[in-house]
Amino acid sequence: MKKKNILFVLFLIVFFWIIWYLYFQASWINQVSKNCNYDYVEKVYDGDTVFWQKLGKIRLLGIDAPEVYHPWWTKVKSYKFFGCGQEAKKIADKKLLHKKILFCSDPLTKDKWKYGRRLRYAMIKEKNKLEPFGEYLIKSGYAKVYKYADCKYKKQYEAIEKINKAKHLGVWSSECILEDKNFKKKYLK
């Protein structure tokens, strides 16, 4: 009799685990729209630019992460990299590099941007829900909201940025601000 009870309890545990698992998988799948594609990230250039197999270079929508190399670095070969840009790149490497990521377009923006890069959100799974990687990077403090374009998550991003700015986190820290000012003062006269 005890053997039957144990088997019944095990059956119930497995049954409820399967139901729980399918529920969360269904919620994951329901968030995927027809404007999205999965693919592997082959390379991370910096916090807001990656290389995707199918479309090439992707500019992540709605965020502006510090450069690993400043845009003017070709003029100033002695200036190697920005520390704050390296932090943003490390976070992107950890979350995106060599992983299958869901890339989604936004109907509020163009498909392509400067330099021929496609504009996409990189959606990552955080706490059993899909979240744009841009949100994750802004929460960590190593990206700002890209002010010059509208996108689906802009207000959400701005609210997070406001908190980080008040706390002087990441790109809002005195070190990152000073690093940028020193570069401009020294090399961009």
C-alpha cells in the first residue's frame, strides 16, 4: 500500500512540474511577435553594437553605451580605450555573445540606421520573462537612453536612467564623466 502512495505522490509531482514548465514556456512563446527572429550573436563590438549571423551588424535600439574606442580614436592612436565602454562590452559579452538571442524590430523606428546597421532589440530572458537587453544594460548603469529616436521602450528606459543618474551609477559616475571630459579636452581642441 505504501508503494502505491509513493508512486502516486511521484506522479503528482511530475504532473505539476510539467504543467508549471509548460505555463512558463507558453508565456515565453506568447511574448514573441512576428517581427522577431532568433539567431546567434557572433561578435560584440561594444555595449550597443553586435554582429548577428543573418543580418550583419546590429545597433541595439533605444540605448547609447559608451564606446570601447572613441569615434575619433583613429585621429588619436595613443588613446587606447574607455574604461566605461569596456564595462558595457563585458556585460554584453556575458549576456549575448555566442548565445541564441531573440532579435526584434520596432514599428516606431526605421529598419536601418547610420553605417548600414540594422536596428533591433536583443531580447533576453530575465526572471522567466523577456526583457530587452537595453533595459538590462541601463539598469546596470552602463548605457544611456538614445535621445534622438522614439522606440517602444523609451519611457521605460528613461525612468530607469533617471534613477541611475540620481545615484551616479555607471556612465553617470564621476569616473566615467571625467574620462569623457578629459578625452575631449586633450584631443578635441
